[in-house]
Amino acid sequence: MLSNRVEDIEDHGHMVEIGIRSHVCVPLKVKDQVIGVISAAGDQVGALDESDEAILQTVANQASVAIENVRLHEQDKRIAVLEERQRLGRELHDSVTQSLYGINLYAEAAAGQLTAGQLDPAAVSFRYSKDAQESLLRCVC
């Protein structure tokens, strides 16, 4: 929107008070959605023309592309962080599940060895179970 007589525009009296007599403003758009406005002003009536508006629109278009690129880059970073958290969660879950399964196997082996009266092998199985538990606690904590 180009205005070469700001004083003629309703609700723009504040511009006249600070010395603005010409004004042009153009939208910053991303995918047909206005995300902001960029403007230029002059201190004389008729200081701006359609070529100034066209130049400002070109600048606004470039700024819109830059703003959208930054927004998309930030979105990509957030997605990458989320995907990494999910991957680590899956790995931790798999690791914990595997460790718990191993602890259970050692305990079952020890129980069977105790039933058979094999105290020394049962002690070894319990020691392996204890080591696996400590390893799991170090991993989780």
C-alpha cells in the first residue's frame, strides 16, 4: 500500500506527528499467509512511488523466504532431537529387557543347580546374576 499523503489516511495522525509524510508498506507472506509487514517512510509528500513499492516488495519476498527457511531449519532441528530421544529410548528399552532376561536365566539356572545340590555352580550363577544386576543399575542410573 502506497500513501503519498499520510495525513489523508484515517488513524495515521501519529505518523504526521513524527514527521512522516509518505509511507509504503507491503506484506511478508509465506504460502499466501501474511506473517508480517515491512514498510518504508519519507518525510516529504510524494517522496515514494510505485518503484519504491516494487523494490520493497522484492525485499519483503526475500525476507519471507529467509524467515521461512529459518523456521523450517528450527523445525528440522526439533524433529532430529525428538527422533534421537526416541532412538535412545528404544535402545535403552532393548538393553534393559535383554539384561532382565539374562538375570532371569542366571536365577533359574541357580535354582535348578540348588535343587540338584550343585552349590558351587549355583554360587557362580548367582554371582553372574548379581553382576548383571549391577551392570543394569549402572546403565539405567
